[in-house]
Amino acid sequence: MSSRERILGRVRRALADAAPDDADAPIERGYLREHGDRSVAETVELLAENLADYRAVVHRCTAAELPSVIGRLLADRKAGSVLVPPGLDAAWLAATDVERVADRAESSPHALDRVDSVVTGCAVAIAETGTIVLDGSPDQGRRRITLVPDHHICVVRVPEQVVGSVPQALERLDPVRPLTWISGPSATSDIELDRVEGVHGPRTLEVVLVDG
């Protein structure tokens, strides 16, 4: 028996008690949708705490302050170029004259690697896991633009883009879109348990929580 046949056999056994008419019926899920009873403000604080615990750098500002914050982060990084998704709000970069690099399909990995920073929005942020999720929307661009450059600035609108748990996030996301789940900067401890950052993605992740 092949591996494929064994897997399909397990699926058939798991579905043995389901009536044919139940194929499209919602599945009863007994797990908690969220752990604890938190206010909106407490959920945002938990997000900030868990992002920092994963070694992301967290910033807080208002919408009016966002351009100056992004400009300062790029200046502190001494970035000479920034990758810009096609739908990114142009006002976010109004306080910097760093060279803009467009998100193009024909850009090679080597070309993307020469870009100093990338600025994106996000689809949703999960407080309990300190995770930001990108879905390839116009303000986030192609998946690879947030995996190749070494510095990623991600803007999260608070509180509308913040949820408490993974089940709540899944309810907002389209499963057919290219979802990228990010919990802190890229890191691995595969070799002798020594943590190395920047292996599978950005070495530095900065998350800007924008109130209002």
C-alpha cells in the first residue's frame, strides 16, 4: 500500500460517520476561540508584548505621526533604498527621500537582496501569538519582497487589524490568498541550538502599531 493510499484511507475512516448531506455543514469546534477575557486595549498590549518577546522591534504612534516614524526608522537603518508595494499609501513615505523600488514581477532575488528595507501593511495581527499575517494585498505586495530584504517595517492599524487568537484571525483571512505568517524576525537554532537571525527572511522586523 502506498503512502497516498494510507492517507486517503485515514480520511475515509474519519469521514465514515458523516452523512453525504453534511458535506457543506459547518464543523462543530469545541476549542476556545480566545484565551481569557481581555479588553481591546489589553489585546493590543498583549500583541506588543508578544511581538517584542519574539525580538521584533515595536513602535507606537498616531496616524499623523506615521510618516515621520517610518522616515526615522529608515534613517536609523541608513537605508539607501526601500521596496514599496503597489498599493502602499504614498503618505507613509512622505517624510523620507530614500529611493523607492517598485515591487515588480521580473525583479530577481539578487535585485531584491540589494534593497535595504521594505515597508508594508498587514492583513491581521494576532495578540496571543505575536504574529502578523500578510495576504498579498496591494499594500503588502508579493510574498518574496518581505522575505529577501534584510529589514522589514510592517504597519498595523490599531485596533481594527488586531485580533486575540488564531481562530479569530482565520475568520478574517481568505484561504486562497498567499498567506505569510510572521512571528518575529527570521531565526533558526538548528545548529548546536545557537540562534541565528536572517536565515529565512529579514534579520530585523520593526512593527509600527498605529492608533486610530
